[in-house]
Amino acid sequence: MKATGIVRRIDDLGRVVIPKEIRRTMRIREGDPLEIYTDREGEVIFKKYSPIGELAGFAAQYAETLHKTCLLAVVICDRDAVIACSGVPRKEFADKALSDELEGIINGRSLYVFREGEDRLPVLATAGDDHYIGCAMPILSEGDIIGCVVSVHSTDEQKRASAPAADVETKLIQTAATFLGKQLES
């Protein structure tokens, strides 16, 4: 654990303010759920909670199935990072931070489909130029944004030739996002 040197007092309602710099660095937004942990030494630890993270194993199986049956490269993410992927290099994508463009799509709450002639949007914040967003659909559960399902295209034309038609790809991504959202509803 890393000390920040920042000290805050708890108010009469039991609240403590997490400093803006820490919220910005840790990408904690207003309304984000935080899990609270304690240990025997009296430490209280806040950890960002990812509802889709609860389905990480299931999401990985879904991504793998889409890749095997439809030859579709798929990334499933929460609001901050990739939690499951298939058809793309796992080392390059797993647990990596999302690009600002993908975060914008997620916050926009609607389907994004790449069209020829448009700028190619990166999936990751630190990605190279060889992969870009083909189609992305935010995952919504009970009205809350919890993540996104993304089809990833490659600039390698041989890989693109085997991918499904755009309308089929769009429906598959929409179906995956809707299904994962329903799995998290009460």
C-alpha cells in the first residue's frame, strides 16, 4: 500500500471525502460503487467495484464462443479496463485501460459502428495502430452503465476478410451486451 500523505476527517454523518487528485488518478467518478474492506490492523480499504467483474469467467466464455463460432475478435470490459477478450492477443488487452474514445462510447449509452472513411478509434489507451473498434455496445443493467462489448478489427486485411458481415456483427454485439446486462439484473 502507498501512503499519500493526505489526511481527512470523518464528518458527523460518517462521511469522508476522497481527494480529487486520487479520484482522478484512480478514475473514480461520481456515483461509482466502491467496496469497503477491513483488516486486522484496523485498515479500511476502498476498492472500485465492477459488477461485470463478477461475471468475468462467464464473459470470457461468451467472448470465446463469439470468436470460435463467428470468427469475431471480441473484448468485454467494465467502465475502466478489459475483463475478457478473445481473438486478440490476451497479453496486449487483458486488464488494460480503455481509450478515451471507448469511454465516450460507453458514456454515450448507444451503439457505435465503424464506417469506412471515418477515423479508426482505438480500444485501449496505450494501443498500437493495428487494432480498432469495429462495433461497440454499452452494457446496461437496471439503467446503469456497467461496461461494453466491443468487436475489434485488425488493420491486417487477411484477418478482416474472414469476419462476419457488418449487420450480423452489429446484432451479435448488441445481443451479447443485452444478455450480459440481463445476467446482472436482480
